[in-house]
Amino acid sequence: MNAMEDLLLEPFRRMLAVAAAPERVREAEKSGDVAALWDEVEASGFLDALLPLAAGGAGLALADVYALVVETGACCLPVPFAETMVARALLVTRGATVPPDARIVMVAAMPILPLARVATHALTLEADKLVLAKLQSTGPDPFGVLGGLHAGLSEPILTVEADGVDPLLVGAALTAAKMAGAMRRVAELSLVYAAQRKQFGQQLGKFQAVQNQLAVMAEQVVSAKIAANIGMSGDQFSPLKVALAKCRTSEASHIICDVAHAVHGAIGVTQEYDLQLLTRRLKEWQMAYGSEGYWASRIGMARAAQSARTTADFVRLNLQQDRVA
């Protein structure tokens, strides 16, 4: 963690502890009403973290806010904080004025749209232009996590030059970071449960089979965190680094969800226990903005098109981390 992240993270966590407490996440899922929660997030000032100083923001880079995005995944924050933060920066730096109350999600040619039910606007790409439009309809929410299966948009509110920015990449990178946070929290819950739950007279975590499963989970959590960090380590969203981030986190999510529910048993799916808040989102996020198969194919095509002598050279040239977080 760099010094800037350390400075930001503690006050951000304190805000999330109230704004995204589990009971508020459950209430948002039931009612879809996030107005009061959004007001708290807006008042915190973190939505302007990526804006230039001249525009009233903090002038931070993507690598600086990576840890914030991770935390929103760990607490299941039921509003599009990360997406709105990035969208504001993309539009303002291109001379646009963003509606002050806009809750923005990224829309791409993918069927699953996280947090669409509680968004007011969508950022999409049309003919090399970034287009902001009001979000009018979202379709069904199969995972019960405030998402939707399609986006019905109104006429554009504003249009700016994309300059190479693709909402698909933005959405995938931010989703990968959220997944890293959610998987970390799933592992924490599993470790605590295994230490507290007794079976046949001893702690569940004392059984070698369970220990092996928890070790696999820990390995996947660390791998996903590193990959997601790489996806947001540069000044812009690099196609190959985002592909690595989303591919690896989506792969890891299957293993982590399986292990977590195996360790917890039946309690893991009950409404009263927090595990299902996380794993339902992980299942949605795994498919949102491209699954691991989609991004693996993009990495494979990029490798085949490049003249790097070895795959190790390809990785070194294209997938190394730009900034250490």
C-alpha cells in the first residue's frame, strides 16, 4: 500500500462502516432506495478523488484509488461509487459538466449490468465518442443485487471524445477490484467460521481437509488481488492489463465461492448470514463485463499477434505492474 492509499483508506473505511453496514445493504436490496446512502457517499467527497485540482478534486491517479474500489467490494456497497468516480473524471477532463446527482454505471455490449437498478445515468461508447445518457430501464435482476440484464437509455445528455477510453475496460477493471475485495472478505468469514465451529468435538479448522481448502482459498485471494491491482496500476485502463485482471479474478471467484460454501455448510446461504451477500455479487461480477473465457481469448489473440519470442517476454512487456500499490 502506498502512502496516498494509506491516507485515504482509513477515513473511507469509517464512512463505509456506516453507509454500507450489512443491514443497510439488505435494506437496499429489498427496497432499491439508496437516496440517503448516496447522499452520505456524495458528502464524503471521495467521488471527486480523480478530478483535477483545478476542478475541485484531489488530482489522484487510478493506482491511488485502487484500494478504495477494493473496499467497496468487500462491504458490498450498493451504489455505483467507483463507476461514478471514474466517469466524473473522464467527462470533466474532457470539458463536460456532469449532472451533480448522477449515479453512473458503465454500459458495454454485455448482458449483465451491475447496480443498474440504483443508477440514474449510463456512460457508453458510440462511434469513438463517450456518451452519457439517462438510464430508463434495466431488465430483471437475477442475482438480487440491484443489477439488471440490459440498459434502456434516453437521448444523450452529453457527448465527448473517447480518446481511446472504452467503458467495457473501465467496467471490467473496476469490477475486478471489487471482486478482489469481496473475495478477501469471503476468506476472512471462512477463517473465522472454521475457527469457531466445532465438529466431532474439535474446531472445524483443525481438520486437514478443511485446512487444505482454506490454503487454496488464500492462494486464490492473493493471486486475484495482484491481478486486480495490475488492472488499475497505470494512468489509463490498459486493454491487456484489464484483461489479465478480469480473467484472473473471475477464475478465482469460482474456487473461492465453492470453498467458502463448503466450509460454511448450510448457514452460508441463509439470509441472516453475510456470506451470501458477497457470493451472490461475485457470481454476478464474474460474468459482468466479460467472463474469464472472454478475456482469456483476448489475451491469447494479443499474444498470437505479437512478435515476442517467448510468452515470458510477452508478459514482461505487456502485463507488468506500472505502480506498486
